[in-house]
Amino acid sequence: MRAPSGKWNFSSLGATTQSKAPSSSAPANTPNISVQKLNISNGRITIGRAHSYGKQYSYRSVDLTARNISYGSTIPFTLSAKTPPNGSLKIAGDAGPLNQNDMAASPLTAHVTVKNLDLGSTGFIDPASGIAGLLDYDGDVKSNGHVVHTDGTTKVANLRLVKAGAPAPQPVTLNYATDFDVDRQAGKLNKGDIHVGSSTAHLSGTYETHSDTTVHMKLEGSNLPIQDIEGLLPAFGVTLPAGSSLQGGTASANLAINGPVNQLVTSGPVDIANAKLKGFDLGSQLSSVAKLAGVKTGGDTLIQTLSSQLQVAPEGIKADNLNLVIANLGSLTGAGTIGANNQLNFKMLAKFAHSGNTIAGLANAVGLGNAQEGVPFLVQGTGSRPVFIPDFGAALARGKIGLPSNPNDPNAQQQKGLGGLLNGILGKKKSQ
């Protein structure tokens, strides 16, 4: 059991009473005892939080062999166990000399191998964080009792990073090295190379492990192939339109990751260039808006550039300063959110590349705008089934719908009729 201070309940095992001699440097009363060999077979270790009603997790089939056990010696040992629910753990190395004041602070050198570890069932990660996946690990641990150095390779399948996310079909590999200060319960990630497909991103920063594990990290990646990134989107709660896929192009990001692991907030700029959203025709989806501007599109959606300031939090994803340039269509700008329930709520403005027919003139007359000013629209529905609709509310707010300000305008009579109709719908005095 681990207390909020970071102390484990086995820390006091083997503690002895200090000598009552007046000298502050008097040695501890160390028992003169040794054990040639110790075996534990088919044991059980239960992990949980002290003074908490939270769930506890049991590691079964624990087998331990230790030799030459004494307070003043180095103890060779091997340990194996089944992790909950169906993984495995093996540790082989040397421990000691044992620290009588804090057994958990005893020096340790060991090699650790983990297979199929369920991240949500370790007892070390709060399930409320939404973090999940199956982990394989191979690495080394070296501790002098005050600083713990670990390095190795971690591979995670079915990774999920937020509660609203889904298992990522793309596995993630992390080559890392970190130093952890036992007394301060704080550590620094000295190396964090994240490999996805042929891409490599870099993770760095610090973390603390008091009552809740808190991180302050930076994640950087430049010109990463889109096909490598697409497989990670579900882990962040991002869903592509049904039947579509991202192809070609590159992505870059510079993200800050801060907060307790069960309330992580990831924020920063993201840029995509020269990608294709295959199987999704944005032009036809925008037909209710695009036809008013005289736009005709077809085929896949060719993304020339996409940039946004993103924030990923437990409540969902927020996209500010969204700027999207689509080949043969135009530019889309705005902002919005993707809720934890995957609901979309975006307010956008489209400036279409082609316009000028009589329908475009009608769009201008009713106040939806033109190619120069832009046509406001909303994106609603879900990520898998987005819905695009004209934003008449934005048009009203812009003061575009109503009686013409210039009676000599050649479209004055048309504007007057449309304005009168809308004013009547809104309960205002009808125009003659």
C-alpha cells in the first residue's frame, strides 16, 4: 500500500531500534543474521493506495528466489509473477545492502521484462485517467536508494490516452531514459523517442508521483508521414468520417502535456500539409452551402494545408484558429469543439475558390456572403457523420439580412422581399 507521501507500507520491514548512545553517529543495532536461500512459491502481491477505498490489484503466481540474505550484503534474486489480468513480469538482479530505515530505498540493480501488461489494471495508473493499452517492456533499473535510473524500450498496443478515445490500431514504441529522485518523489525524462511506423517524435519533461502522478512534458514531431499518425487519432478521441482515410502528406506538432494523469491537458499547434482525405467528398457535404456560392466539387478531399491551436482535455477537444485550405474548393476558417461524446460544434467561414453565377448572387442577397466575404456555416453531428449547414444566425448577427441600405442597389427589390420575409418569420412588422 502506497501512502500519499510516496511511502510504501513495506518500507519499515526489518527496521531496528537505534542505539541510545549520546553520539548522533551511533550505528544502528543491526541483527547478526543471514539466510543462505529463500524461496516463495505461488505467492500473491496486492497493490493499492493506503487510506483509500479504491480498487486493489493482485499480482498472482509470485515466485521469488533470493540468496545470501543479510543486512550487510548484496542479495542476488529472481522474481516472476502474473500481472492482472493476463500479463507476466520477470525481474532478475541484485538488491542491498538493505536499508533498515526504509526498505524501499535499498540499492537495486535489475533487468525487468514485462509482457502483455494491462495499463488500466496495474494499480499504479488511475483508471479514471482513461489511459489504457497492453504494454511490453524490456529495460534496466539501477538505484542507489536515493536516485532510481531506468532505461529501456516500451511497446504499447491498443493505446488509449483519453476516456473518450478508442484503442489505436497503430502500436507505439518508446525508447526512454529517466532519473527519479526518491526523496522528492520527482523525476526527469532524459530521453523519450516515440516511434510510430517509420516516424519518430520526441518527448521530454518532468513528473511527480505524490498522491497523484503529475506530468509537465513537451511532445515534438516535424514532417511526420500522415499514414503513421492516422492510426493514433482514435487514442486522442478523434474519429474520421465513416469510410474515409488519411493518405499522403505530413504532420507537425509542438504540444505541451500538463496536469495529473487523470486530468491531462495537451495543447499546442498542429499543422498538416498536402494530405488526402480519401473516401470523403467535402464539396458534396457542403452542398447546402457551396451551391449558394456556385461551387461544384467532386472526388476526395485534397488538403493543401490545415493548421490549428488544439487543446485535448477530458471534456473533449477544442480547436482554435482553424485554417483549412482545400484544393478546388477554397479556404475554411473558424473554431469549435469535439465533445467527449464525439459531438461536433464548429462555427466556420468558407471562402470558395469559384463563384459568380446567379445562385452566388442569391447567396449575397440573403446575407450568406460571397466569395470575397465568405459564407458562414456550422459543422454538427459526429466525427464519423458530420453535418454541414448554413449559419443564418451568423448572417443575422452580421446585419446582412434585412432591408437594403442602398435603395439604388440593383438587388434592392430582391433584398427587400427576402428581408421582409425573414422579418415576418421573426415576428417583426411585415414589409409592404
